[in-house]
Amino acid sequence: MSQQVAKVDTLFLHEQGDQYRVVVTRGGDRVLHGVLELKSTSAGPRPGRLRVRDGSSEELRSPDQFVELARRAERIRISEQTTSAGREELREMLDGYQLEAKVVRTCRFCAGAGRYSPITSDSAIKADDEFICTDCAKEELDRELAYRGSITGAARDRLEDLLEEVQDLERIANLLKGDLDPDLTKFDEISATVDDVDLVPVDSLDLHPGIQGHLEGRFDELLPVQSLAVEHGVTDGQDQLVVSATATGKTLIGELAGLDRVLNGQGKMLFLVPLVALANQKHESFEERYGDMVDVTLRVGASRINDSGDRFDPGADVIVGTYEGIDHALRTGKDLGNIGTVVIDEVHTLGEDERGHRLDGLISRLKYYCERGTTEASRTGRTGEQADTDTQWIYLSATVGNPGQLAQKLEAQLIEFEERPVPIERHVTFADGQEKTNIENKLVRRAFDTKSSKGYRGQTIIFTNSRRRCHEISRKLEYDAAPYHAGLDHKRRKQVERQFADQDLAAVVTTAALAAGVDFPASQVIFDTLAMGIEWLTVQEFSQMLGRAGRPDYHDKGTVYMLVEPDCAYHNSMDMTEDEVAFKLLKGEMEHVITRYDESAAVEETLANVTVGGKAAKRLNDRMIGEVPTKHAIGKLLEYEFIDGLAPTDLGRAITRHFLSPDEAFLMLDGIRKGHGPDEIVADMELREEY
């Protein structure tokens, strides 16, 4: 370095042992990093030796160069971490050259590494008993994350944002240990919204006396979404797509319209749901509520086992069934009688990869069946009940990203109601599998020990991904809790429902698969996992499940906690980790409900349509929601010898009866030809699904 030193911005001094670290900056960049030793003279302390760092080596410089640097600096700063004795020594040395210095608050980590990093009240992060800069705090957080395991960019960004917001490294690190600081775990709040809807008095409905009297005994007025549906003609036979949040009363819309038509001799009602557990639950509810007025039966025929149909009475007034159970009846030519109303719950299932095309096909086949009944009645001159088969279609969903488009495709009137009667707080905390139960225990206790302004204790629904886990969690909770899933018998489930309603249980632990049918007045929902079986939750499913938190007649607000295990996946088929999924769900927009067809789905549904409709198969394909390449699918069916002309072969009929895809059918046929037994064939099919 020459004696002529260019102007510099800052000369920074930081005590390190009995020496002082020197940092010189210009334009925000460090231009010199060294170590200064002072010596005692008769005139006071003076520069004794200056060692300048250059990478890993050091170069000895003249002490006079330090003096020249100090004179050329616009400002001289001394770190706050320098001791009072050290500050005094430096000031005395600088006074000898008529130079002044100020003590500044700096990051010790930076100063020790040879960086000048002043910190202000806005940028200081508390770390133990001192304050450090934001960059160093993030590096410390990274070390903690590395110790805890991998974490994704979205989760890291969330933690870093919180770090800058609360300016306390320990509080953020504690989040990774399952700390429940609500100021930090809170992600956002979904505000309460109330639409201005004129409520319809129940005594003004003018329904059949049976259902009219039943409703008047339960309610004075309909709820807002029910009132909107009635105002727009649901009791006059209008087809409707009803989209409204969980627990806003959608189900009753289908019930009052369908039962009115049943009692007035306008055909029976079908109420369809995606899962056997939900069908069982709905069947029990219908029997209990309407069994004195109508005959109720259940149709949940399985696809790959023999279905005796012992519980199914096709002559009943109300048929509650799964999509697959009713589709199986159509595919096997069973007579469902004269259908006046079809209610399809969870219609957003149309957008699911696995089940979407089957629901799409079922709707088309069921419409064909109903229209064929009308045509046959007209042709044969039947009158009265049998002739009046203008079927009404009511589709229900809590979550649809494209409700207008879907309503148009379903040829139904859209009834959309977006009210959320209470606000919902959404929280995220990080925990490994062992910590989750401890956190759940704390949250359940905290909720149950708190009463709302309406006098109700807080109660919790915990969603998890397996029946085994339901029992495991409920056993470990300190307050009274119970598992609740499809594997429990009717008596036990009813007992749990009654105990929860009486506030004798602090929590129920249920499978995500049963989320749509759980109807507990809970104030809090906890996601033990973000998976449904071996699949991650969709935004629709997540939205519906969190909507279970908070009821206006019980609670002031709803609370949702997501317990997220960084770098966790529950099956090797999952291509994301739980922390990635968490922020996708929290920030994601509702997916559009669109039914997509690959070749396998197109062949499967076209075969079912040929089996049910014969020469009308193309018409059935054309009316489906998704776009089916009919010509290509027919070509494949002929090539596979699943059809002969436009009639199913015996092989094709067997395949469609058991809901097999072409690949599954060929795998079974190959096993049979090789002489494999049933167990071996099933094992081969399970292995295929794994990969």
C-alpha cells in the first residue's frame, strides 16, 4: 500500500484479546482487513504493528499506514463489544492524531470475522444475551435447521420472515422444537364474512305435509344457503350445483327437495357419496330422521368382490349409496326403479385423478338410465307415478375453483354462498413424529380449558392418515378423547358422537378419509399429518377439513393447527415433503374441477357406457364433463376384444363389472394363463400399484 491512501468511508475497530481487528470499507465493500497491535509510549498508546490479512496469509505493514488510513476515513467507529478499557485506549491513541471515534452497536459475529456490520433497532436480532445482525442470525438458524434435518425453501422463507419480524433467534429456534407461541405459529386469519340473505320461513315452504311438518318441528327459518336454493327453485325441480363452506347446511337442500318428491309420488331419491363410511353414516342419519316417513336402503356394492346385495332394497323410497355401488348396479343391469331426485355429494371428486372419471361416467350413465325410464314410460302409456320421471339433479360441494364453468357443464343452476360465520386462525408449527403427540396434548388441553363467550368448552378434531394412528393418539392424550373412523361399529360411533355433543370428550381423532362426514361442533382442528392415506391432501380437501373449526352457535372463532414434519414423506410415491405441502396448501388457490382422461380412463369409461348404453355409448361419452376420445377408445376395445360391435363380450362384461382398468385386466389374464392362484394374482396387482 502506498503512502497516498485513497479516501475511505469507514475505519472500524473491534477488540480481540489484547489486539484490535481493523476493517476498512469503501462503497460498502471491505478494502482492508487486518490486526492492529498498540504499544505504550511516553505520549500514550500508539500503533505498534499492523498485520494485513490477504486470504489465509498475513502481511506486515508500517504502523504509519494505519495512521494514514485513519486520517483518510470519513468516520471511525469502535464496536460496542469492545471493553471500556479498550475503548479508552483506542480513543487516547486517536486523540494523539486529533481524530475522533464513535462507539457503535455492531454484530459480534461479523466483527470477529472481519466485517463491519452496524445494527439498528430495526435490524438487531437477539441471540442469547446479545444482538447480532440479520445475516448472522440466519446463518445460526441454518445451523439449527441442519441439525434438525432438511427443510424446504418455502418453510425456510417462512422462518426467516418470522426471524426478521420478532428479532429473537431463540423464539424461532424453539418453533422447531414444537413451541406453541401463538404469535409465531399464526400464519394468517380467515375473516368472518356474512352475506345479506333474506331467510325463508320454514312455514312458507308448502312441501308435502310429511316433510313440511318434520322441518317445522326442527327450524323456524332456513339457513342462508338453503334459502338461496329455495328462492331459485330447488323445491320446484330446478337442477342446482350448490357450493358453500362446510357446515353451512347444504345437505338439507337435497333432503327437502328429494323427500318432497318422494312423498308426492314423483320418484325415489338417490343420495350418493364417494366413500362407504360416509354412505353408512348418511344411511343411519336418514333412517333415524326420516324412517317413519319413507323406506331407506343402502347400496355400497364393492367392485372386486361378490356383492350379495342383502342390505339393498331396490324398491325403497330412498337409496343411499356410494358412487361405485350405484354404478355397479347400472353396469350389472339392476333395476333401480323410478328415480325422481339424484343428490351427488362431494361433486368436486370429478377433479380427482383416480375417481374423477368414474364419477363422470356414473353421472352420464345414470342420466341415461333416468331418461330411458321416461321414454319407456311414455312409449308404454304408463301414467301417474311411473310416468313422472323428470329427474332433478342436485350437486353439492364445499370447494370448487371454477363453480360457474362446472355448473354450465352439469347443466345446473349455480347456488354459491361464501359466508364464513366465524373467523378461523391458521397456525403452522414444526415437529417430528415423536413430538407431534405432545403438541396435540397441549393444544387439546388449552382448548378444553377455555370457554367461549357462549359458554362452551373448546373441543378438537385431530385428522390423521390411518386408523392405527387414531388409536395411538387418542390413548396418549391426557384429557378424554376417542378414535372415530369407519372401522368402528355403529354403536361405538354413535356413542362417540353423543359424548362429543355433551362435551364429555375433549377431542376426537379421525382419519382424513372420513373428513367429509365428520360433523362435530369443534372449535379446533389439528392436522397430525397432511396426508390422506398415502396421498397428500389437495387444496380442496384441506379447505373442507379446516372448515370444521368453529361453529357460530358455539364458538367465537375457529383455530387450525398444522403440525409439519420437515423433510417427511409417508410413502415412497410422494414427490413432495410435508413442509413443502404445508405452504402449498396454505397459499394455494382452489383447483378447478376438471375431469381429465388418459387412454386407460377413456377405455374403462367407454366400455362401461357400451355395457349400459349399447349403441348409445357415443351419446353417453359426449355428455360427460371431460373430453373422451371415443373413436380411439372404441378402437382399443375392439383390439382388446372387450367388445364385439357395440356390445360387450363376456370378458368385457366381467371387466366392467369389477371396475378394472385395461392394465389390471391384462395382469389378471396373464396370471390366470400362467396358472397363478388368486392370492398370487392379487399380490401382483398390489405390487403394480406400488410402482
